[in-house]
Amino acid sequence: MGYSPEEHHHNLFDRELIHVPAAIQPHGALLWLDGLGVVTQLAGDTSRAVGVAPEALLGQSVDALIDSKGFGLAQIMERLDPRLQGYVVKWHPEPPGNGAWDITAHPNREGAIIEFEPAATPPAEAADSMSQLARAIASLDLPGETDELFGTMAAEVRRLSGYDRVLVYRFLDDEAGEVVGESRSDALPSLLNHRFQGSEIPGEARGLYLRNRFRIIPDANYVPAPLRTSGFQGAQTLDISDCSLRSAPPIHLQYLRNMGAASSMSISIVVKNELWGLVACHHSTPRHMAYEMREACRHLARVFSHQIEAREEARHQRQSTSLRHLRTAWLDDMRVALERDRPLELDLARLAGMVPCDGVALVSAGRTELRGQTPGETETAALAQWLEERLRHEAFATHQLPGELAAAAAYATEASGVLATSIDAPDPIVLLWFRAEEIFPVRWAGSSHEFYDDGPAEPTPRTSFATWTETVRQTARSWSRAEVNAARQLGRSLTALFQQQALRELNRRLRDTLAEQQSLVAQKNVLMQEVHHRVQNSLQIVNSMLQLQARQTSDRKVRGQFEGAVNRLMAVSAVHRHLWRSSDAQNVRLGPYLKELCADLMFSWGDGWSGRVAVEATDAAIPSQTAVTLALLVTELLTNAAKYAYAGSPGPVEVRADSAGDGLRLVVRDHGLGMRGKVQGGGLGSKLIRIFTAQLGGHAETLTGESGTTVTITVPLKRNACAQRDATSLETPV
């Protein structure tokens, strides 16, 4: 693995008060003004910058500060926008003789920080500055490889700034950095392709580089100018992170001196709001950069950042498109297999083509399949288990697997890098792509051991920057953003396909079950029809026997009882006859059934009754059990009418059945003699009418008079089953 310094070395720069050093570089001056324009803190030689000594300026208003050209410092406060900061104007101190100064302001809600730095002498011509900047930008626009772009950037910044050496420094994934572009004088040794430990620019310093993207140290041998405060503010510490004059940590100044640099300038390279790297400039003698040239370098750095972002995005899009075409072709073939009801199978050869790799593996439910250069089955299964928690975000990638999983060192030769995704299938699947170890040399700037000398005294930075070469092992080629996205998308798409397959299988089983149920229902209907047929035949036989017995007896009373029994059997037999003929073995159509029942009764009563019974009934389907009870009820009502309404003679009778809310209303009416005030209901027929009405859960109402008798029975069909269960204690004679 690469060399890593001890942890206590890592934070040496972090120990410095980077954000609040309480001092500035002495080549300029700084004022902190409150909202009323009163100087509450200051630092540097204000005598040269504004013509007033620090002691006289603290606690005073800036209203009286006016430069030799009549510009008042108070005017700055009037036009400052708290949302903006940066260069304001040239300042010519009074009395004259100290040259021009560049004023930069950093306003906030409480007031503003005002910086004074020496301006260029003589002032740079705007046309000349713009011309040089345009040439530099044009150089970055020339076609070429990205490595050439880095070198061009270093050369153009050096041409604009005049520094002895300009480095383009890129941060790597492991926090170290590498010099990817360089322009230098012939007297200096090359640092191109050299790496520096991540601890030399630690996390807090990187955060500051992202916030304040320009930093200049005109003289690395300066003595810091401390911040001074008025008595009103006490010892309040001022955050001067955004200031160019902010003092650098002493250890950083010593670091520069050890490199042979007397001055430096650094510009942050920010890509997609992340610190991509730095442009670092070094000079062997003190060197100050005025505002115009700083702004040219800053603008060039922004163009350079856009160039890097555009090239990286173009490379990402090209690779994403290529990988997407491979993935789409495979998924289309799998969709065809799914449409043809073929099982989904993951072809390892095709899987290996989805992402550039040296080997692939598939792990699922105790099954491990391997292809190419991979760890063994046992090791791969254990790796897949280790990855389960790390695949919650659908993809995992590392090019230094042994650094994250100690057991992976045993198979680092075959798999120093792994990319993995998961498939949410009935048996979860883990897909793995492997990259073999790539052994390569890395050149470090400075000895691996002479990094920092830690002892009882204050830490000191390295003194040697001699090249040290390290052989890096247990590292594979990094996985690109496009490759990680491709694995993630493949996992999602395959999950969707396996879920579709599971849904299709479930639907197939449901269809098979439904077909089986329908077949059973059909068989049941056939059997029920056969039962109804046999029951109807049996009732017909019994009916014939009863009629034969009735004809053989001379007792009118006995014959009447036989005839009543025959009528009831006819009612039950008619129900089974309808069920036998119908495709619905559970329900009877009420209208046709009542008409047939009444026709049978009139036929049995003789020719005089032909056409005497008029039936008007709904065709609603009613359950067979209800139909039997209802048929018996109608039979008894009609039998009573035939016996008593017209003194035993034929006469008109009306039968009507229609819907009544959730139930059925049955009306049997004659136009006969009526009951003539006699109390009726003592006979068997009347008892049966009450029993059948109770079984149906219904209610009977009788109206009688000189115009005849009307019996109305209301049956709540939805309660029939419950009512019939409640009436199980009632006897139902036949």
C-alpha cells in the first residue's frame, strides 16, 4: 500500500489557527469598521496606507479619512452591499508619497473589513492586461489531451505572473495530491508527476481553499502584523478567512522556505463546487502581485475549471453512452425471453461485457458462479456477504479492496478492485466485477520518513523534497463514475425484470387455480342438475302413487287430503324441474316458475279452471330453497281460494309477485264470497301458510269482504337464510 504518515502528523496544519490567526501580512493594512464607520480593530502600517498612525485611528470614525484625490473612506461604507465583496477602488493616501493602494472590502451585517494593499507601479494598462488574458484563454481552448491542458495552464499562469515555478496540483481520492502540470525555470528541479502526502494540505486548509480561492504571500520571511483592538471591543477575535492579507501559519511559511521559495501564490481550481486542485506558484525572491494581474489569473483559473469540467463531463457521457448501449442490448434480449415465458438467466460472459473488468461473479442462495480472474468460490461468497450492508445504495466500488477488507489481501492479485450491485429477486443476487492488482511506481516529493520531525519542541516541516519512489501494490484501476452508474442501473433494471417474472408466475398460478375452480364449479353444476332431475323424477313417481291412492278411496275427506299432498308435491317438483333445465343450479326465475306452477294446479283441478288463474310476476332469480318454500305458500293460497272463494266452483284468481325494496311482495286475490266475518285459520292449509311465511321471515296480511279476499305476504329476501335457520323448529308438512 502507499505510505501513510502517522495520525499525529496528519493534523499539524490543522493545529494552526487558520481561520483566525489574529495577524496579517505586513505589506498591507486592515481596518475593521462597525456599522457607524468607527475603526474597532486594525492591523498593519496604517500610517503608510491612510496617513494615520494605528494609535490615533483606533476608536475613531473614518469620516475624516480622505485621500489625495478627494475620495473619502466613508463613501465606501455608504455604497457597500453586504451580499458582495471584493475590489472597490484605488486609494491615494494623504500625504502623498506612498504610492497607490488597492482597496478590497468584505461587508457584513455588523460592518466591514477594509484591506489596503500596494497597487501596481506604474499602473497596468487595461488593454494590455486584457490582451494577455485573451491570449492565455485562447491557449486553453486549443485542442489536445487533458494532460496537455494542465501543462498549458501552468505555462500561461507563469507567463502572466512571472513566477519561477508554476504547478498544477490535483487532489487524488486518497487525499494525497499529484503535480499534473508544470512550468519552471531551468534552474529548478522538476516536480511533474510527483505526489505529496494528503497531510501536507489537511482538511481544514482545503476547506479554506474552497472558501477563499486566491492566496498570495509576497514575502515568506515576513513578521506578522498583529490585530489591535479598541477598548470597546475587548479581545474579540476577528474572522479574516476571506482576506488576502490573512497571515499564513508559521509552519507553512517554513515549508515554503524549505522548498527555496521566498514568495508564493495559489489559486483554487473548483469543479462542481468541489476542490479539484490548486495552481501553486513559487518564486525565489519576494514578489507582490497587484490587483489587475491577480484578477487575470483568477479569471484564467475559472476558465480552466470550466475546461476540466467540460472535458470530464464529455468523457463521462461518452463512456455512459457506450455502457448504456451494451446494457440495453442485453436487457432487450432478456425482455424477449420474459415475453416468451422463458426463465431469466444471467449469462456471465455477457455480464463481463457490461463493465471493463478482469473477472465477474454471481452469488445467490448458496450458489456462486465465477468467470475470468476472480477469488475462489469461498472467498467470493464471503465477500458478497460482507457487501450486503454496503449495497444499500445499490452499488459499491473500490479500487483498494484490501484497504477496506483485511481478508481481501489474500487474493489482491486477482481482485484488488471490486464493483458490485444487487438484484432484488426471490433469491437475492449479488453481481461482482473484479479488477486485478496493478503494480506501479509512484514518485513522492521527499523522503517517506523525513516528513515531520516530532519531538518535545514545536513541529517543523520537512526539509527534503528529494524524489522518493514507492512501489504501490494491492491497488487496481479506479472505477469511473460512468461505470459505477452502469452497475447501479443494471441492478435496478434486472430487479425490475425479475419482479416482472415473479408477477407473471403469480398470475399464471392464479389463472391455473381459477381455471381449476371454474372446472369444479362446472362439475358441481352438472351434478346438481342431475340431482334435481332425479329428485323431480322421484317426486313425480310419488305424485302418481298419491293420485292413484286418491282415486281408489271413496272417502271425500281422505281424497281431499291426498289431493292437497299431490298439490304440494307438484310445487316442489316444479322447482326441481326448473333447476334441472336451467344452467343455474342454485337459483330459479320466479315469473316463469309461478306461471308453470299455476298451470299445473289448474290442470289438476279440471277443465273448469283453465285460464282462471292470472299470473303477473317479476323474472328475478331467487335461491332454490326460497323458491320451494314460496311455491308451497302459493299452492296453499290458491288451494284455499279454489275451495272457498266461489263455494267450490271455478272463479277468477290473481297471483302477483313483484319487488318491494330489498324483498318480495306476493299477492293472491279472488273476487269471491269473502270470509263473511267467520274466523278462519283453523285448518291445515292455514297452518301451513303461517309456517311457510315464518320460514321466509315474511309478514302476512289478509283483507276480506263482499268483493273477495286478498292475502299479501312480504318476504325480505336478504334475510331468508337467517329466517329459515330461526324457523328450523317449525315442522314443514308435505
